[in-house]
Amino acid sequence: MKKTVTLHPSRIGCPSIPGTMKGIVMSVPGVEDVKVRYEERSLDITFDEAKTSETEIIKKIGQEMGLAMEVAETHGAKKEGNVSETCPM
């Protein structure tokens, strides 16, 4: 089943960071599309739940970039992802 989630990185200080994140997220098996919205500081990610999960995507971003992510829930609340908040960039 396809699912779309909106992630908000803990920090986006440079215009190149969202593009780098997009490449990282697209490398996760099951991710079908990533829309970067720099002005909103967010990523809309569409993926196949049978192949991956929000947790796996957030974990991959954390491992590669050291950024914490917030997941926008459908009702508007946010929950924080469990990854490092230190940015090596």
C-alpha cells in the first residue's frame, strides 16, 4: 500500500541539503517519490509500506546526514524522529 508522509528536518540551512536528502531517501527500497519544499522546510515522501516504513526512512536520513526529523501527522500534530540532532554539514 502506498503512503505519503511529510517530514520536517531539524535544520535546513543550505539550499543543497534538501537535494542531498532527496538522493538519500530515493536510495531507500520502496520509496517512489520525494518532493522537496525548501520554503516550507519539508519533504513529501511517497513509499510502498510493504517495502519500507517512515521509521526506516528517518533512520536512513539520520545515519547519512545526522539530522532529526519531525513527521507531520494527518491531524496536524508532529512527532519527533529518533535520530541525532547534530549536523555534520
